[in-house]
Amino acid sequence: MRKKIKNTSIGLIYVRITVDGIRSEFSTTKKCDETQWNSKAGKMIGTKEEAKTVNLFLDTIKARIFEIHRQMILNGEKISAEAIRNKYQGKTDRQRMLMEIFQDHNDRMETLLNDEFSPGTLERYKTSYKHTFDFLQWKFNISDIEITKIDYAFITDYEYYLRTVRKCNNNTAVKYIKNFNKIIRICLKNDWLKKNPFVEYKPKIKEVIRVFLTEEEIQAIMNKEFRSDRLNQVKDVFLFSCFTGLAYIDVKNLRKMDISTIINGEKWIMTQRQKTDTPCNIPLLPPAEALINKYIDHPSCIANDTLLPIVSNQKTNEYLKEIAAMCDINKELTFHIARHTFATTVTLTNGVSIESVSKMLGHKNLKTTQHYAKILDKKVGDDMNLLRGKYISKTEFKDSSVS
């Protein structure tokens, strides 16, 4: 009993639930004179009809609370005094909705743009949000869904939708599912979901054969002079990446202060990759240094405080297709191929250790760099030619001794 009515000994009867020392209370709306209340037994004293009625009412409440507690244990629910009280009073937890959580994630990401997340990452999650929304429309004809309804079947159906309706290839579909998985992990960490629907889902990324330029193709681009300034500038920026391994955004962000001269007079690029925020220290090869010097007084570089005149990534890739055609290069030329070219033709093929290449590329994991080593058939051929030469000389020596 508590909360006595003013100037009387009458008080309201309250139910108190305690779990792990934490209490939660609610009123029964029943009243009792404190002289008729047994605090130890939690009941009214006496055999009068009023006492019997109140005590039966209280026993019913107690039985219902014990039943709620038992069901919560069976269902594996998180038990607390407040949760039991809410269930008794018919107050269910607010249903969490998938797209609402997804949108909140994207909104938070946008506030941290250029601090913790790049524009490209935000754009990928926005696209992933749209694909998820479209899937809900396609599969269930709804615009949102309770997260408790997401199970293994939901995930496999979503993957099927991405592969068939959206025409995504294997790796693209898996990447969108991976983005979706991040939202599920948020739900699990907040205890909004009790079971991880991804437990049995095992995606498989297919290894992509990375396209790169050969020495002959690099030379063909270097030797080609175009009538158009825009093509010549895109060519030079692309070649700069071939000799430094920098991604488009990192070339765009490069400033004079990112070039350092060390003790022996060699110049190094000392910067950080925007994508991974990892250090990226690269010795300047002569072709790359020559390109920086070429544009040192270029109006665009001076106005934007950049080392090279660079247009948008989309325009750059458009112009690179023209360059490839005019140089008789039968490859789908994109700016990122320059980074692959640096890793393979420029460095690994010329004997630079994979550890050094990995560090210059700003990779966090050596396994990422090892993908480039797998495609270097030319390097394998060169190494085997050396070995072949040794065995040829041994065979000739044996033949001459027999005669």
C-alpha cells in the first residue's frame, strides 16, 4: 500500500514487480485501510466479503504476472520489471520498421559526410535503400515492414530480386545484401531483433579479373598527341595515376603540400587515401614528376590549388574511351585501370615486392594486393624463362660430355 488519501488511513494498493533489484510499480485502483493490510502477506486481513474480493483480485494479478514471466522465458525475451509491467498492461513495444531504420542510418551517414564517410559510400547506401524499398513493393506490395518479419527467406528473396529484376551480377547483388546486413546488425545491437536472419546466409564473391595495361599500351598512350586539350589533359592525369597508383579522388585532392623532398633529394607523395583513410606514401617516378612540372603554371591548377587539371570522374571515363579507341587499345578503359596498371605492369612485374606495393596502394590487407599478383602471367613466364635457361645449359653440358 502507498499514497494514503489525505487525512485518512486509506491508501491505494500497488503492485510492485522486481527483477534483478530493479522495481516497477502500477496501481490496482483498489483501496484499503492500513489497519486492515498485511504488508508481509500482501493481502487484506479478515474474512469479510470485501477482503475476500480484494484478495482474490490480487491473486489473479499475481497469477497473470507469473504467467507473463514464464512466457517471456519460453520466448527468449529480455526480461525486466518494466517489460513485465508493460505486457500486463497491454502496452506492446513500438514496432520497429525496416525502412525507417534504414533512412535514419543514411541520415546519420550524411551528417558525417567527408568526416567518417565519403560521398561514394553515402551514394551506395542511398541506392541500396531504393533497391530495398522497390523489393518490398515488388514482393509484398508494401512500403515498409516490421523488422521482426525479416527472416532467411526474406534475404534469399531479396537476392533473387536483385539478380533477376534488377539484373545485378553476382558481386553487385552480394554488395547490396552486405549493405542491407549492416542495417540488420544495427537492429541486433539495439536488441530490436532477437535472432540474426543472416546466420545461415553464405554469400560468395566471385573473383574479378582486373584489367590493366601492358607496357606497350602505356607507351602507345604516352606517344599519342591529341588535337583536343581536353583529351591531352585526361591522358596526362590517367598516366599520372598509372605511375603513382592513386585513385581518381586522391589525384583530385592532391595538393603541392602533399609532395615532400626527403634527405637524398627524392620527391615523395605523402597523403592519405580518402576511401580508407590510410597513409599512402609513394616515391615519385620520373614520368609522374614530369607531369606535375608540366602543369605547374596551368590556370586551373593555380585557381583550384591542385597539381593537375582534372575534370569529373564521369567525363574522365568518357574521354578515356575515346583515347583507347584512338590508341587502338581494345580494352574498356576507365580511370581505375590506371591503379591496376601501377600495381601490375609498373611495380610487381618489375620486381617491386608485394609488401611495398601494398603499402603504396594504401591497402589495409595484403590479401587485397595479392589479387594483382595472381594475374601476372607475364611475370610467371619471365621467371620460368630464367629457370628454363639454367636447365638448357645443364642439358647442353650433359650432351657434350656424352659425345
